[in-house]
Amino acid sequence: MERAFLLITNRTPEVESILIREGEKVVFSVNVSTNDPVNVTTEWFLSGNKVGNGLMYVFRTDYNSSSNSPYRISFRASHPECGNITLNWTVTVLNVNRPPTLQVSPKNQTLHTTVGERVEFSAVAEDPDGDAVEINWYVNSTFSRKGEVFNFTADAEGIYNITVEASDTEETVFFTWTLYVSSPPPPPKPATITNRTPKEKTLVLYESESIEMRVGLQMGDWHLQNVKWYLGENVVGEGVYNYTFQSSYMGLGSSQFSPYHLSFQALFDEGLLWENWTIIVLDVNRDPTILNVSITISNISGREGRMVNLSANAVDPDGDALNFVWYVDGEEALKGREGGVYLQPGNHTISLNVSDGKGGRCIYVRVISVPPAEGEANGEREVPLLKEKRISLYVLLIIAVIVILFLYRSLALSKPPREEDYFE
């Protein structure tokens, strides 16, 4: 019977010491010669650990393999009768420094902007080996700053190369933008208010007066949305360029709620224009009005003469309380809206002064004739009018002169006066 044999006829690599870099691989193979292959066992070992069978083994590295280098690769062929045949290799893995990676923004390498406009750049760097990475920025190859963010504003037209570099001290990667800078277009011409009337910002009115505000607009390149007038916070006009403020004696527009703030506002897509006025309304005290006067002569008589009954009604347009004072022949005779006085027979001038205590007043004048008591019927009778007048202060002097002349004439002629009415 033939004796069994086991031989290694070839090995790859032929050398025992192998030098490779991280990321590379090595293929190991052998040729075995035997006359009893059924009973032959082939095994591969990596640093003592079985990693495979057969006649070939591939040793692969990654970028962390240098940390455990060197590695021992072994092949063993076994036969029950022939024993073991072992081959060994030593693999040294050299460290490979991989370059950092860059993620940049903006992505486009060609950019366009204008003078004075800021352009924002950013870069995030990572190192696959975990090394520290430094980021530097350059403008036309001139160093500008460090960091992940870079803002650039050109002050002149031209072409600018913005470069970012990421380095781990051994490897450097970069990215470059080409920035075209041109002059900005001229800004749109803004709208302006060309005229405001009145020009004064503070206006003074008396109650019942009015004033017109007017503005003019030069649109320029702006786009108008609407124009409005505001009195305080309330819209009082829209779509027009003039507004008339009307003051009043009472309520809104009167001195009671003064001052008033009036504004004109023009709203554009591009902005807002406005003009403001402050309107001060001064109080106007209006004169009261005498509605009616009643003067009657009673049959009641005494040493002082005959009783004359006086009464009147008056109103004040401002709602003020009124004072009534009656005068007989220029002397104060009675206070109050109504009452009575004794008068001797003859002609007398009855005056009524109605005042509101604020300077407003109205005066009523009547000349009456009081007859003797004899022969009069019982009861009262309405006094015939000799002269009646309702006047205001500015004609009081004229009325006084008329009355004096009338009395002088009556005394001079020594005959009863003719009864007349005086009124305004």
C-alpha cells in the first residue's frame, strides 16, 4: 500500500513580512500536493483566531486597522498520517490620514450680488479620522478669518473669489465661489408731501368756526394704496386730499373736547407718509335770548303808586343759568324772573337785563304810562306799549340816549306821550 504524503508547492505572497496601508487588502493563497486529499484539512488563522478554510484567504483593512497592527496570518494543512504543515505571514498596516470633508452653503459656485449687499457663506467640516479641523476663509487668496460662518460685503464692483479651506494639519480640502459684484440699481424715488395747508401745526379756532386742511402728494416711484383722514383714532375722510374741520358750540367740535388731533395718512406699498395738526377750540359764550315779557298794571294802589306786575321768559343757547334784573327809570327795582313794583302815575321806562354770569346778556326796554287810580275798573290791564326794545350790550348806549331824549321831550311839551313800541 502506497504511503500518504503532503507538500506545499507554492505560496503567495512569497515574503513573510508584508507592509500595506489602511484601506488596502492582501490575498493569501497556497498550493497543496497530496495523494490523499480526502483526509487533508486546510485552515487559516488571523492572530490565532480561525478565519477560514481552503487554499485562499483575503485580509482586508479599514481606516482603523493601524491601531492593532501588526497582524499574524497563518495557514495550516493537516493529515492524520503526515501531520501538520504551517505557513506564517506578518502584515503591518500603516496609518492613512484621510482628508476632512466639507459641507458648504450656498451650493452654487457662481454667485451674483451688488455693491453693499451682504452675502452669507457657511462651511461645516468633519474629519473621518476624528482629527481636529481648522476652517479658514480667503478673499482673492488673502486670508480673512477663521470659523464656520463668513459674511462678505463688497464695497466695489468686480469679481471676487471666496475660498474656504478645511485642514487637519496634514490634509487640506477647499471650496471656492466666484462672486460677481455689480453696482446696485438706483433706489426708487420716494413719494413726498409737496404742500400742506395750513402750514402751522397748531391751529386756534373759536366755536362755530371752520378750517380746511389740504395736502398735495408727489408719488415718485412709490405705489399708493389709500389716503385717509383721522380725527383722533376715527377715520373721518378717505380717498380725498382735503378735509374741513367744523367746530361747534356743543358736543364734538366744541371747546369741551378740545384740543383735537387731526392727521392725514397716505399708505404706500413702500411706506407711510403723514401730516398732523392740533386744533384748539376756544369757548364762545353766546348771549341769552328773551322770549317774551309781560307787564301789567294792577288796580292795587297805595301811597307808592299803582302795582305793576312784571314777568319774562328767556333761554341761554349754552345752557347757562340766567339772572333776571328789572330796572325802573334807570334804578334797580326787582330781581328774578317775575314780581311786582309800585309806580306813580306817569311815564316810566322799564328795563330787563338778562345775563348768564359769563359776560353774555340781553336787554329789554319798554316805556309805559301808568294812569291815575281814579276811575279805573277793577282788575289788571295790559300796559300799552310806548316803546319796546330788545338789545344787546353793543346797542345799550344808543337805547339809553333814545330814552333820555324821549323823556326830555315829554316833559318839555307837558302833554301825554304817544304810546309806541321799541324793539329789535
